[in-house]
Amino acid sequence: MIFSSRKFWKPNRSNKNKRNAHYLLNNAWVKGFKRLLMRMFAIGDRMALRMRGFTLIELLVAMLIATLIISTMLAFTVNIMETDRREQAKVESQGEVQAALDYISDDLQEAVYIYNADGIERVSPNGISDQIPTFANSTPVLAFWKRIYYDPNEDVPVGGGNTKRVGCLEYGTSTTNSTVAAPCDANNPTGSGRYSYSLVVYYLTDSNANGANPAWSSAARIDRWEVKDGIRASCQLGTLAVISPLCTEPVPISRVEVTPNNYINYWVAPDAGFKPFDAQGADLTTVMNSWTKTTAAYTTTPTPLLDLVDDTPFVAGQDDGTAVNPPFRIAIGPNTGVAGNWSNASCSDPMVGVGGASVQAAQRIPSTFTVGGLSSFYVCVNSTQTVARVYLRGNALARLRPNQIRSQRAITAQNNTFLSTSSVRAYGRGKLFFQQ
């Protein structure tokens, strides 16, 4: 019997197929894993390359973007700071103008007489233009007489470097407050207060014209000048310039000739050049307009009240509405008529001026502005009613640019918001009496 080995041993083809399939599966997985690893390494290589730095173009673009952002923010910050600086200058200018007007208003409340244009712009005997001092590049605008009150506890000079209490002037000696015969306690003076008068003049000064003084700006300013009467003694005895020996202690310290052969004894001497009113005038206006100083020269000097006043040159027609495109307009028009009989309709309007029973009663000072001159300080005055409206204009641009001259910071219609214009109306309430 013949046997075949193939009959008894048959290869298991199903198992072989299974092994082949398993091999193929494993081989596919290995290849996929390899591809995954290759991708991962490839990504890592690219990331490594990127982390090595930026290209020059990338740096330039980044710098450009940063520059644009910083420049924009810096320009915005500078603009805010400049705007704030301008607004602060305007606020300070307005505040100083208002403070000056408040001071002038308080000063005017003690006035007993305010000069109008007829009185301040004409010479004696019709005005005081030649009786008040003149200063370089200055124009007198507001002049008035005011009453001064000396408190009993106030110390006043009585000559020789000595002082006395006002309430003790009638006691003691000419230089001491008290004696055994005439006692007066300086801490509780026996006497009362005293009154006297002074002439006050406000000037508009062109600082740009005499700008050599570094203490003030190159713009305009307001100066105040005053000359005071003294305190008269009880004893007015005497002949010529000699105090009578009949005056007992306290003896007057000075004797002043106020009119020819007319002397007044003083416990407190008046300022040089001062002379009291002449009560012989027909009316108050005549008395004040005909006032003259003594022959002695003035020794008092003006005191600056306000700096950085507008110095924009006046343009013809700027105050009457006829100017073409002026940088700004002036509220009060010029006086009309002739000197000695000026009138001003704007000043007579109570809304912008001082009012008045008649058109002729109110006048503007200065009566006319000079072309190219200053117009930042002017007043309306009604002398018969002792009332004035004061106009004042400050310049904030001069504050922002202190080193520039007038032409470099010119005011135009586009930047006239830098001007601070205000006005105040004040009534004189001082009482007038004549001392013989």
C-alpha cells in the first residue's frame, strides 16, 4: 500500500494567510508611525528655525509700527498738555483782569469826584492835564479824588523818623503819644480817627516801548499813582511860613503854602506837590477842573497794578463799527462834539456805559484812540453822578510767549480768544467837605 505524505500532512493555509495579514497590518502600522515621527521632527525643525530670531524685514516692520504708535500717543499727549497750558493762561489772565477791576472798583467807591474827558484831557484852568505827572509811554485814563480814613490805632509819620497813633495826635508832644500833662494810651487812643483826601490817577503804560525793564512783560500794564493830603493840626495860627509860638504842644510839624500867602499847619505832612481844594469855585466841576498843584515837585512814583495788559495796536474804525475785519471790536465808541462839551451815546447807555440824565453827562476817556496806539484800558465817566464804568482787556498770548515782541504774537480774528475783556461799574460814595 502506497502512502503519500501529502495525504497525511497538509499545510494549514488558513494559518499562513492569517500570519501574512498580521504581517501586513504590522508593516502598515510601522510605516504610519514612521511617517508620524517624520512629521513631528519636521515640525520641530521648523519651530526651531523660527525660534532662532526675526528677519530684517520683520524687525523693520515692527519698528515702524512701534514708531507710529508712540508718535501718535506722544502727539496726543503734547496736544493735551499744550491745550491745558493755553486754557490755564486764559484762566489766569481773566482772573488777574477781574482782580484788577475789583481793586479799581473798591478804590472808586471812596471817590468824591471823578474826572471826565473834559477834565483830564484839558490844561488848567479847564482841566488837570498839566497838573498831574507825566511818565514815559504812559497815558492817564482814570483820575479821581477820594477820601482817606485814618484809624485811631494807625501809626503815622510825624517827622524825624518818629510815629504817633492817629488817636493821640492831639495829645502828648509833636513826636510822642503821651505826656503827664496830656496823656494818651497808645493801646487805647483817646482821640478819634481822621479824614483827608488824595488824588489818584491810573495810567496805561506801553511796556513794549520801554521794554528795557526786565521786571515787566513786553506787553502793556496798568500803573497807579497817588498824592495825599496830610493830617491838619488843630492850631492853625502863624504868619507867613513860621508856625506861631502860640501853638502849644503838640506843635504842628510843618506849615505848607497852599495858595499865595495861605498856609496850613500839619501834624502829618502832605505829599510834595499836594494842594487842597479851593472852595471858592462856582460849582464842584469848576473847583476840580481848576485845581492846581503846589510849586513843589512830586516825589511819589507810580505803582504797577496789572501786567500783561493787551497791547494790540488800535485800528481805525475799530470802535465805531467802520473797520473791515478788525481783530476785535471795542464796545464804546469815540466821543463826539468838541473838547469842553464832549458827548458819548454809548457811555450814556446804562447797559454798556454808566447812564445819565443827559447825553452830555457821560464821556469816554480817552476821547479818541490813536491809530497804532493802545486801547486796552478805557472808562466811561459821569462826573455829575460820580459813577464810572471801567473796561480792561488782558492778553493771555503775551503770557504764553513772554519773550516775543508785539509783532510776533499779533492778535487776529482767528486767535482773539486769548483776549480777556471785562468791565465793572462803580459808584463813588465818598463824602466831600472843605477845610478852610
